[in-house]
Amino acid sequence: MVSVIGTTGRLVNVNIIGMAEMIATIRARNLDIIENSDLNAAKGANLVAQEVQESIIGNRGEPRSVDTGRFANSIGVEKLANAEYLVFSNVEHSKFLEFGTSRIMARRHFRNTIQRNQDKIVGEITIGL
Amino acid sequence: MVSSIGTTTFIADSIIYIRDDLKNNITDPISGKRDSKEQFVMTSYPKRSVKYPIITIRSDGTNFYAKGGMQSEVSHYILRIEIRIWARNEVERDELTQEVLDRLRDIQHTATTGSIAVGLHDLRVVGWADIDDEKGGDEVIKSRVLIVSYRVIVGQ
């Protein structure tokens, strides 16, 4: 859990997702993480989710996008299939922040995270294979 | 008009080539009402008030780089380009998207001035996302962020 100063000046708590929380969320949907390639893919997805959250709270190059903390705390990981994971945000305004609108500039939290961490993500996925 | 993608200017050349081609070949739905100082196709998001629809073209970075060989200065990139269609309604957004995709597809193999001839190879449509932006009142800007990629080989 980290505390971040939001745009209105008040302190906001953001829960950075760890492997334990991610596994608990996946198991809550009656799925599980199997060894080897599935586990590596899960680690890669967890890395992406954490990096996106770090980007949102302003610890990477992008502008901070924290007001109430809803967006930062909405980042999740979902298992789609064996060795296939989705990192997502389920708040409606995430698209506006990511791509920008006619009134606000794009923040690119997701896309910049992928481009910045490509080698690390591939490293996590291929380790031990 | 860009006639060849330069080694030291390949990012700007790629954007300007696509901008010029779309500007000259995509029909502006409000050409009769647009001021002569306003542009239909731009290379950055508008900072001033504009009349929609517009198309913006920007670099979206690269996710691939390779050298031409151990002793070579030749570099091989996959350039991602964002083409964003900002429209007044969904029909207009779909029509403009279709025109852009058709045009990029058509010009690939055109002799001398086509995208491959100038140095933009292997066109791929990476994907797109729709953003509906409520400006306030009744005006809603329907935009589509279209990402395409080209292979560029420089330093030859």
C-alpha cells in the first residue's frame, strides 16, 4: 500500500498488486496458476500491472493520474487461458486518460509501460523455458 | 511531398508522407465550410479550437529494432503510427476510417510515389480503439485511435 498526494492535494492510498493478491483474485474465479509457462506468464502480467500502477501514481515518466485513487486501484489481472493473461482497468475514464480527448492530453500509462518494459516482460516469460 | 524516407529524418518523413497523402486524397466532409487557415489533416493534436472532423497523425513509437549485421550501420525499425479520426458522429467516424484504410492499402505498390517506393514497407493495421468524448452540451466528438505500423530500413 502506498500513499500518494492526489490532484486535489489530499492523501490517497493505492494498493500495488503483488503476486499473492493476483493469485487470490484468479482463484476467486475458480481458476489457478499451473507451473512453468503459465506461471511465467502470470509473473509477466503481474509485472505489467505493477508498472502500470507505478506509472499512474507518477513514479514513471507519465503525468500522475491520481484524484480519488479509483483508477490506480482498478488495475487488475485476469486469466484468459493457459499462459494468457489480461491486464486491465475497469473504470470508465481509463480510456480517456490513456488515449486523451479533445480536452486532455493522452497519458499513455499502459502503452508506455509495455514499450518501456518489453525486455523485462519477455525475460519473465521465458525464464527457465 | 516526401519522395524518400531519409536515414536521419525517418520519423518525421514517415509522418509527413502519410499526412500529405491523406490530405490530398481523403475527402474533407466540410471542405466548403473550413477556413483556409485550418487544416483537415494535422501532425499533432489541435491546441486551438477546430472544426470537426479532423485527422491527426503522430508517431506511436517503435517496438522493434534490429541491426543489419555485426559490422553494419544499417538499422531496421518497425515504426508505429497513430492515425486518429475525430468525427462528429459514428457514421462519419466509420466512413473516414474506411477511407484511410483503403488509401493506405491502395498506395502500397504505386510506382515511384507509393509507400513501399518511398521506404515504408510491410503495412500492418495493429488495431484501433474508440473514444467518445463529451465536450459539453450536445457536442460529442467520436474519435478512433487507429494504429498502423511500417517496416523502415535506414542507413543503407
